[in-house]
Amino acid sequence: MGYVTVTGGKEAIVSANRLIRFYRLKDAAVPLDVKEIQSQMRLMIDRVMGEGGLYAPEYAAIALKQAEGDIAEAAFLLRAYRSTLPRSHYSLTVEPAQMRLIRRISSAFKDIPGGQMLGPTYDYTHRLIDFALTNENEDDIAAFIKDFRQEMDDAEQMPTFSKVIDVLRSEDLMDGMPESHAEATPFDVTMESLSFPAPRSARLQLLARGETGAMVALAYSSMRGYGAVHPTIGELRVGFVSVYIPYPFSDQAEGMPIYIGEILLTEVEIINSFAENKTADKARFSMGYGLCFGHNEPKAIAMAILESSLETQGTAPVQDQEFVLMHIDSVEANGFVSHLKLPHYVTFQSSLDRIRQTRNQPGKEEIDVIADRREV
Amino acid sequence: MESLVKRFHLALTRDIDVCALDGVSFEVPQGCFLGIAGPSGVGKSTILKCIYRTYLPTSGHVWYRSALFGEIDLANASERQISLLRAQEIGYVSQFLKVIPRVTAIDVVAGRLIPFDYTWQQARQRAQLLLEMLHVPKDLWDAYPATFSGGEQQRINLARGFITRPRLLLLDEPTASLDDGMKQHVVELILKMKQEGVTMVGIFHDQDTMKRVADSVLNMGDVIARNDIAKRAEAMS
Amino acid sequence: MLSLIDERYNFAFLDEGSKREIRRKTLKAVAIPGYQVPFASRELPIARGWGTGGLQLTLSLIGPKDVLKVIDQGSDDSVNAVSIRHLVENTAGIATTEETGEATIIQTRHRIPEQPLRENQILVFQVPLPEPLRVIEPREEITRRQHAEMDYSSMWLSLYEDIVHWGVVTVSHSYPCIAHGRYLFSPSPIPRWDIPKLNHAECLYLFGAGREKRIYAIPPYTDVLPLSFEDYPFEVESFVGRACCKCGSSDTFLNEIFDEASGQKIYQCSDTAFCKKRQREREI
Amino acid sequence: MMETKILSQQETDDAFDEHDIPLMKVKGLSKRYGEGCEKCTMDDSISRCPECGALWACRDISIELYPKEILGIVGESGSGKSTLMRCLYFEEQVTHGAMYLSIFRSGKADLFKESSQIQRYIRNHMMGMVFQNPWMGLRMHISGGGNIAEKLIAADMYHVGSIRCRAAELWRRVEMPLERMDESPRNFSGGMQQRVQIAKALANHPPLLFLDEVTTGLDLSVQAKVLDLVRQLQQELGVAMLIVSHDLAVIRMLADRTVVMKHGRIIEEGLTDQILEDPQHPYTQLLVRSLL
């Protein structure tokens, strides 16, 4: 009598909650410091914020601690928290061209204005487990950080550079944004219900909140042949941008916008083969755009690929808006897949009734006989 | 028929104008047979095709007193009108049988009755009578006419033309491939239809047949000569 | 479980703006029976796919005086029902009940209570897949057009193919129905047993799909007809010769349970509140 | 035959209209792909506007189809004939023009202006269509019989036994082996797929049938059989048909009247034997020449 015994109401749930806590802490020497999670699990925090759709590094750290490191669960906690917050303001459009960069590369050119800037990346590390990390101690850390800061002070810190794409634009080699994309007011997927075909602003928002792994898998499928996009990265930049809101106390734009802080973003601009761009009057490259919270390069690249893929026509899965946009959301996908754990015994009882009924039914030959008789 | 002109303008390799008929006029009273005579190439068949509208007349009129529409100019009637007239009151029997492939002889004939709301069974019964009358051997009825001899095909063609009892029947050398006995037989059928009031315009290659059936004869040689004289006179004045 | 009766959270969790939007969409849904009204579904502290659509309707509709009943598979004691009831209690502090007759709002998953509902009651369904045509056509753009044109022949055809192949319609639950002679809708995964209760009911039925972001409704006294061919009438589940082992009812939807002790199949009401009431009435 | 009391052309037209009303009337139908511009329709010899690049698949097409009549539309690929047919079947939205059916609201309603729900009703109850590509006209994942059933259901038949009877009757009529009725059309040969399409198209007794290149791509012997079937059905059922083909041989065998299209326009129309024996337009002459 499976579920019936488990139910027992509140007690079962209370004890499940206590068990989670027990399993989280049973072997803990010291509780995890939320600040340490925030500072040392940087990329995980960034994923959680991106998929949770809320830029709140500290809350992301708490969520990760609470979820025992499950990124989907942590992103879900942020989302649920997010929906209790009123939407007070829309910020002004951030300006990634003014980004204080920590990393910036282009694979389209050997040299770019301002130069390639590798920044913090695992791209060229050898993936060898560093067993020394087992014994990393506070003195080592302090010494390393002190030295590094000294070097950094000598070098110019966090520069801003103009966009690589702008070089191509000045030669009229890039396609502009189609007229139909110039929406006066962007769609807000968190406040309005979406219908298809979705406007571009909605598509970009859904991609920006999408689940990294799902998006990478879909983008990969496009590059392998189930789609049309295999781009060159015009520019990938990671850095801080300032966020402003309009002066809130007057309808007239008399007040200066108000600075409310700085967020870390990853931005990718990809250049697609001009042959795919059949609508232009002359050959031009078209661009794909990816932008997400934090430092998350695979997601930003995948977003740019998917975004441009959705601009093309064809039968590949990644050319189908509904297929891509309806299935990349971490909270929705995880929720629905896990709902299968809920009891389904009533519907299953109903299915049992049908299968038994089917066994008792005449086959179609008999139906034909009946039909033939009717004909006569 | 009033001053009928038929010119073919061909524009395939270079533009060519071919004047097949140049101002032909005649009248046929109801229930009469007009024969058209003349050497080959003078446009005898062209006249029939212009009446039947397989050819589009270039100018002139073909006045016809129809049962469906009253007096109507066949040269300018709509295609729909011509379609209906062909189905119901104007028949055309040519030298050659042009039928749809893979249709049996009896159905080629019977098919003409379908627009008259006959069932296929009724239509085939009528067709049988006619095929018998024209001495088409019974074993050919269910065969495909494409395999028939010239004479057999011609009889199928005649049966097709006669079965609907048209008001106007156009005959283009309908006896060309028939032996004398059969020819006699066909002539009798034509005379019988004439008696029943069918108006006919026809071309026969042999004078005897023509004499037996035609009430009057339009000699194309004379027409052309007359037109030439008229033109010359016009040019002189 | 966290206690959410907390200054940081609004009454019934959702902010008033969101509730107003959901209520507006609900009114539209009531005005067009069976038509799926899109709404901007909010994230909730329970997972998408676990009843967030129904919960958003419930949270938007309840006031301090409402009495809530939550069931899952017909049972008040099912874990998910308990979890949802708890969340509403914690965020709204309203009274809850297991008595069908006492509730003003009942949120349900997979069942309609056996006891007929009255005019002043609302039944809120949790809907996983609101689009009845989705099983045949995956694209929303197309299914919306099919609804607009009332083009339901593909659904009929799938039932026809079922009959030709199996001799019966094999759709067990979520049986497609037509509301008010116009819109095809999914009654949510309720068994066919409950379908007749949708037709000309006294109460209001509301359907919420959180993940799919749709609300639809069957207002009181609305025609609801399951799709069925003239010569293959709609059939509910058969429990001929069976009765509940607890209350003895033979006119309710029964769960089939394998009794380990006796090695026998036994049957039990899926509507636990109704079963208890019967037991009391029959003084078992 | 000259008489004084002849009717004027106008009067004969009127008298004629009273008795013989077209089943379908299409007036000034144009279909443009692209934005279009002022200079768009100027040049007859091209269908793509050199100014704005818009494609005029059909331009100012007017046709009439009478009950029980077969009208052929002939032209090379790209002449707009298939687009025209898709427009008439409401599969494409027209840019300009009107369409009337005598059996719908007494022929007074422009069908292109009706809602898509009404258009679907008309398509389901009054029209049938046989596509060049069976994948367009058939659902390959359901049985052949199911395909016919779909059309019957769409025309409001909700009795499984009757549906199966009618489907079997049609199946036999198009000379398909009955034991293969529950098979997917995917397994069938091209000729058989066209037979199933024809059965499906005729299922709801439509007075109007559209046939789009029904024999293209089939073997010659199979083509002949499919054409025979179409002709027989037309004679038996008296369905009015619009037949699109690039092949004059098909048109010659089936059509009473023929329309010749080029660059989206009608360049010539006439009785089929007249089109074949006395073509007026140089392009038609070329077509006919290549047939011989």
C-alpha cells in the first residue's frame, strides 16, 4: 500500500526535512561559511544566478549551501524567492562596450584593437587533479594573493576596449538588426504570458535564464549538423558593467539616472557565415548574441548560437522556437521530470481498466465484419 | 456563315501568317445538308473546325439557331456555351477517331449519352443498337478502338456522332475508309437523320455520295475565285 | 519546513499585483468555457509540475474567511496534498478541512470528490498538460490555430485509430472533452469516472497549469461532453462486482491494492474523506 | 442563317447565366511574396519585381469552373499554377482577389474574406484536394483507412461503423486491395499513394476537386492508370475538377477547357481541342509543338 503508508501527513514531511538536514551535516567538522562559498565557488554561484534569474551572489551561496550543492535546486530557490519581490524598476540598458574587462578574446582575428586578454580561464590549463589543494593552507593563500596583487598594481587594471564587431561594421560587412526586431518596449517574460512566435526580446530573456547544460547540448547539435549555425567568435568578453535606473521621482527625465551597482556579465558576439544570410541585399555577416549573468562562457556562446539559429528557417530542432525555448528552463524541466515521483495511482487505475477492457474487445477483423454487415 | 476569315499566326521560329479562309459566307436551312467541295488544301475541314470551334475564327460570324441559347454566334460564343452545345446539340465526325486511350469501343459511344443523364447501363444499351446498325462485330465492343482497322474506327466514330441525335452534325469525310456496302449503309443513316430534322454540313471525297445526301454544295474553288475577282475589282477602283 | 508567516511575505505568498492578474485571467477563462487563457505564471516554493498552477489559483482566490481542502489522488493525506495545504496555511493562516462539504475552495490533483459540489464551492485542478491536442501536435502555434478554427478532426482521428486498432478507445485519463459545444479541453488527469461530474455541475471548476502558464474554467451549468463516436459510447472505469473494503461502497472510484497479508487484491475508495464519512454513516 | 431578331451578346449572357451558374468563380486573384512596391506589376514577362524583389506568383487571375466540368491549368514550373491552387484551397493567403462558390451563401460571399473557421468548413464539406506530393496530402503515421476517416470526420461523420463502410467503399473504388486498408501509406507505391489521396479527397462527396500534378513522378504505366481512374470518377460522380499539370498530355486527356499560365498570368484560355489545334499565344504554340 505504498504511498498510503508513507503519507501519514505532516509527520512524514517533517521527518524528511530533518533527514535532509541530518545528511547535510552529519559528517561536518565545521559548517560551510556562506561567504566562503560565495568567494570560492565563483562559477557555481554564477550559474545559479543565471539560471535563477536573480543577481544575488550572497543568496545564491545560501541557496547552494541549503541545496547541498545541487545547482538546479539552488537556482529554483532563487527563482522562488525572486517571485516574492515586487518589480520596482527597469534598469537602463547596460552598456557592455564600457565593460571593465577581466577577460576578452576574439577568435576571428589574430590581433584586435586593445589586444587579446586571456584573463582567468581554464581553457589552457591541463586537466590534472591538483592534489596539493588537499593541503592548501592559509599562509600559502595569503602569500600568493599578496604577490599577485603587487604584480597587478604594476599593470594597468581592468581596461575598457571598443568592440571587435565594430571594425566589421565600419566596413559594412555586418548585417544590422532587422526592423522587426526593434521593439519599442521589450517583452518581460516574468510578467507577461508568452505566445508564439515569440518576440526577439522574449527569446533572448528565456535564453539568458536557460539551463547551461541544456543550452550547450542544443548548440552542439546545431554545430554537428542538426542545424545551420557553426560560427566564429567575434568577441567574448567577461567583465563588470554599471547598472543604472531612471531617476525615479519624476515622469520628466530631469533627474540623472541613479547608479545602483555593478554586475559581472559574460557577453559573446558570434559571426555567422554570410551564406546563411539570404535576406540581405548584399553579402553580409549576421551576428549572434549571447549575454548572461556572471562568468559563464559556455552558456553565453550557446546562447549566441541558439539565438542566431532561431533566426533561420529549417527543420532542425534548434530552428524551432518552441522546441528550444520551452525546454531549456531548469526550473520547469526539473520540476516536470521530478513530478513523476508524485503518486499517480488513480490515473494508473484508469489505465489498468483500459488495458483489461482492450483484452476483452473484438479485434478489428470483427469490426470489419460488423461494418460489412451494416453495408448490406 | 458570314464573311468568315481564318488566319493562323505562327510565331515559333519566325512569324508566319497563313490565311486558310478568307471571307467565306453561306447559309444552311434547318434540316438540310450542305456539302463542301473543292480540291484538297482549300480549307474545307477548316470551315468545319471553325464551326465546331476547334479553330478560333479570326473574324466573321457563324450564326446558329440553338435550342439552348437561341440565335448565337458560334465564332464569338463563350467556351462554356460551346462546351454545352457540343455536349447537347452539335456533333462532329472526323476522318480519324480521336478517343481517350483505354476506353472500350462501347463506352466511347455510350459516354456521349452521360451528359444527358443516362445511366451507363442505359447508355450502353443505346450504343449497342447503333454499333449493330453499323455492323461493328460484337467481339470488338469491349476492345480498345486504338487497335481497330481504319474502317472499324470510322464506324465507331460515326456511332459516336449519331447516338445523341444532334441538331447540327458536322461530317468530315466520314466514309473515307469504308467499303461500298458500308458506305451505302451510312448514307442511308444520314438520310434518315436528315429526315428527322438534323442539319448537316459535310465533306465527302466522292461525288456520288455527295450527290445523294447534299441539298446544296458549296464549291470552295468558286468561292476563292469569286473573292479574288472581288478583291481585284476593289483594287482597280 | 520553514515557517513562512513572516513579515517578508505577503498574505498568501503572492504579491497583490500578481493575484490581480491571475484573477483577471480567471474571469476571462470563466467567460469562455474551456478556452486556455495564457497567464504569466509565477515561481512558487514548490516545484513546477507539482501543482503550481492550481496553487496560484488558490492563492489568488482565497481570503481570510475561506476554508481550504487539498487532495491528491482523492486523499487528503497524500504527501503532496499535505505539503500544499501546509504552504497555504503558513502563508495565509486560513482554516483547512478534510470535509468536502465544509470547504469553500478545494484544490485537487487527479480526482473530483465523490460528494457533489455546491454552488458556493470552487474546485481548483492542478493541470500538468493543459493542451489536449499536444499528444497529436507538439507545436503551440499549430494547436492554437486548431482551436481557433475548431479543427478537432485530428483528435477524433486518434480515437478512431484507437478503436480500429484496439477495439476500444484506450484513453484512460485526461479524456478530451468539449466545453459548451466549442472548445476542446483537457479535464486534467482525472479518471473517466469523474468526467460526468463536469457536465452541468453546480460548482465552478478552475484549471491551472503553472509550468505551461494556462488557466481555463468550466463555469456552473455548462455542457461538458467527452468526445465519443455514436457507436462507441464513452465508458467510465468498471468496478462491477467490487466494493470498498473499508466502507463497503460500490458506487465510488476504487483503488486496487495488493494485500500482502492475504495475497489478495482488495479495493478501497480513492476519496478518503468520502470513505470516512460513509464509514461513520454506516457505523462501521 | 442570318436573322434580324438576334439577341445581343449581353442578352444571351444573361439568359445563359440564369440556367448555368459557375460552381466556382475567381476574380482578379493575385498572390505576392514579399513587400511589393509601386512598380511591381508593370512587366508581364517576369514574375519577380526588379525594383523590390517581390515575387508575383499569381497576377490578376480570373477563372470560372462550372458544375461537372474539368478545367485544366497548364504551365511550366514557376508559372504560378500550383500557388493558384493552394490559394483556392486556402492554404495560402491571397494578396488580392475574390472567390465565390455557388453552393455557399448563394455565391454571394467572397470566401477569401471569410474566417479561417469558415474556410475550413468549406474545405471539409465542399472541396477535395490531391497533392502532387502524397506526403502533403496524407498522414503517413496513420493507416490508409484512417486517412480517409479523417476527411469523413472533418465532414461531421461520427459513427465508426459508417466511417469504416464508406472508407472501404472508397478503398475498393480506387482499386486498392482491401486487406491493406489498415497499413500506413508509407509502405505504398507512388501510384497507390495517389489512389489513397484520391479516395480521401472524394470521401465527403465534394462537388469540387483540386488535382495538383497528380501523375508527376509516376511511371508511365502507373500514370495512365491514375488518369483513367480520375476520368472514370469524374464521369461517375460528376465532380467539377481543377487540374493543374505541366503535361499537356494529361490536360488533353482530361480537361474540357484549358487555361495556360506563364509568369503568374493567364496568357491564353480556350476549349482544350482549340488550345491544342489552334494555339494563339507563341508560348502555347511552343508547348503544343513540344507535345507532338
